[in-house]
Amino acid sequence: MGKSLSVVKWANTTGNPLTIFTSRTELYDQYEGWCEKRDLDYIALPAFHRECETMWEDYPIEAQISDLYESGISGAE
């Protein structure tokens, strides 16, 4: 359907800033490539549960967050 690429094209056409949140890790590289192709600046923020090593140190709250995250609970829940 082209929704992902369309938002990048919209940002390129309008010059407006755009924030994209996605849980699909395979889209990160695609978004970066689309932005680079159009000379758009972008910043990819790290996902705390995949890229921040300190998240999983021996602290009870991090273990609880990890358990909830792995259970598939939604943000609304």
C-alpha cells in the first residue's frame, strides 16, 4: 500500500518535520534509506529493550519491565 514510504515523501514535499514510531525493526533500515535518497536529515533513537545494555542489569524494575514487554502487553494496557 505504500504507507511507510508515503510519509517520507510527504515530509520531503512539505519540508515539515516528521516523527515515525514503529515496532517493525526491518523498517528502520528502509526509512533511513528513503531519507538518505531524498537528502532528508533523520535520527534513529535506540530501542531501550534492544539496544540499551543498562536496561537489563540486575535491578528489579528492569526485570519487571522485561517480563511485561516479553508477555506482549500493549502500551494501552
